[in-house]
Amino acid sequence: MHHFERTLTSSFTALFLVALTGCAGMSAQDKSTAVGAGAGAIGGSILTGGSTAGTLGGAAVGGYLGHEINKAK
């Protein structure tokens, strides 16, 4: 089952990154949030050996950081 979770997480991450290419109408802050969430998901997955909780936690933290870094002034 561990291999299945890792495969599922990798597939979800790849799908998420491909979906970002269709976000041409997004604001800079929205793009930063999405990229941060994607990067956080990848990082969380790697650091926790592909666990779902690590992936989702990384996505949440990355999305928050991406949102805050490019916040409208």
C-alpha cells in the first residue's frame, strides 16, 4: 500500500503542476499561492516518504507562504 500512496501522490503533484499552465488569467499573488502550494506538496511528500498528511501539510504551508510573499501592497 505504501507504494500505491507514493504513486498516487506523485501523480497528483504532476497533474497539479500541469494544471498550473492553464492559469494565464490569474493575478501574480494567485500564481505565487498556487506555485507555493505545488512546491510545498512536493517538498512535504519527499520529506515524509510520500505520506498523504505530509503532502497536504506541505501544500498548505507552501500555499500560505506563496500568498504572503507576493501580497499586494
